[in-house]
Amino acid sequence: MAGIPVVAVVGPTATGKTRLAVGLSLRFGGEVVSADSMQIYRGLDIGTAKPTIEEMRGVPHHLIDFLDPSQSFSVADFVELASKSIADINARGKLPIVAGGTGLYIWSLLNGLNFLPQEKDEELRAKLKHMAEQEGTEKVWKMLREIDPESAERIHPNNVGRVIRAIEVYRVTGITMTEQIRRSREKPSPYDPLVIGLTYRDRSKLYDAINRRVDIMMQRGLLKEAETVFKMEHAATASQAIGYKEFFPYFRGECSVEESVEQVKRESRRYAKRQLTWFRRDESVQWLYVDEFANPDELLAKAASLILQKGWKR
């Protein structure tokens, strides 16, 4: 028996995933489930490229703007909430369209991973956060590498929230995150996914798009938003997000705002490379190259044709 039909629009930052997901939703009667680890947080709007009301075009979006920046959010949390959203969308006769660039979220969801109960150790978590702040995220990441080298390979050292969570999982359960993932894959996925990847054939055009996006963010007020994050207490995960932490040296008087902007662009380009590396490992992704289409409407038409080939109709 086929699983629930799910379209996933994936790929690196600044490729137009939101626009395509919204266009497909309007064409096929869908709703968007966001798979972005930072757009979940309230108040982090500009730096996370959270879609505006105008960009949503009346299409319901799930898992956006619902969590306080001081709260942690794990892959297991995402899979649980996204699964509920997809089941609800499907039950109402709509097409679930997952859109985002957080590869681990999307891969875990579409593969139907089932995580162990999420026991927590708040004391350990606080201790590790303090260590990361005082001695650097690299030290905490190396702790994870000793415990679970495969998870350390998947998780960037700067993603302190996920690094700490992976350590916590092992300390609390005695089972590494990697082993949990292996065990959870023994059950079949409940989904029948179509994964559409967006990128550019010419890598320099992708980087140009990223640079332009950062310039637009600055015009929209990114500096003020970053200052708000800088002043937040108990928001370790949010403060590590690209687009915010690069301005912290400026707020401390250690560099110019122009240097911080260039750092945001540089880190965004590096992040895009990591996203591409992640998604390229999945042979099921059907890639569409933005720079090979004359306009967004042609890209939408091609993506729609992939959905129709699956036999899914509104």
C-alpha cells in the first residue's frame, strides 16, 4: 500500500524554495510544512528569510513562527510535529508540501524515523551550554566526536544546540543518536515522497543570489534584528544562526558593519555548499536548475509536471 503523497522542495539557501512550494500549493491544492530549523522561532524573521504574508499568497504554512528563541527544538521534535501536520493536511484532501533547507529534518521525516522517548537532562544541557560559551563550540563538538563520530560528521560544530542534544541523548539513554537513527529505519516510511531539488548549474550564480539576498535583508532591517538577538538571554541556538552571530563583533566594537555583512555573505555561501553536499547524497532528489529556466513560471511548470507524472492531481 502506497504511503501518504508528500512533495518536498529542498536545496540550498536563496534558490526560491518558498516561491516554488507556494506555486505548487496553489496549483495542486497544497499546504506548506516548513523544514527550516530557524524559521520556527518567533521574532527571527529577516535573518531566517521567513516568508512574508505576501509571499505566502494565502497558502497555509505550518511549523513557522511558533517557538520562543529560548526554547530548544530537536530533530525528533520536528519529525513529531511535521508528521502530525502532514497527516492533518492529507486527511483534509490537501497535498502536503515540505519546503526547506535543513537536510537532517527532511531526511529524518521522509524516512519515517522513530526516535526514542525524549528524556532530558537539563543540568547536563546547562553545563554543556556554559562550556560552549566559555571554551568554544569546538570543544563541545569534540566531546560528541568521541561519543558518536557519525553524528559529529553530520552536525556542524557551530550548531551548538544539536551538538548538545546528541551528547544528551547518549548520556541519558546510553544509545548514540546514530544508533537510534539506524534502529528507527527498520520500519517502512509512511510516505510516498517526490523530492524536488533546486540549485543553480552555475555555482557563481547561486553565490550572487545569496549576496543579493543579504543586501535585501540589510535594507529590510537585519541589523536591528541581529541586535535584538545579541541582547537576548537564554537563546543559545538562535544566537548561533547565520545572519545574526556575524554581527556580534560589530556590536562589541570589534569590526565595522561592512565587515560583518561580508561575513554573513561568506558564511551563507559556505552553508549553501554544506546543504548541497547533504542533498546530493540522496539519489531520489530530482534536480531543477534555476538558471536553466527563463522565469519562475517555467520552473513551476516543470515541477508541476513531475507531480503529474506521479499521478497526483488536485
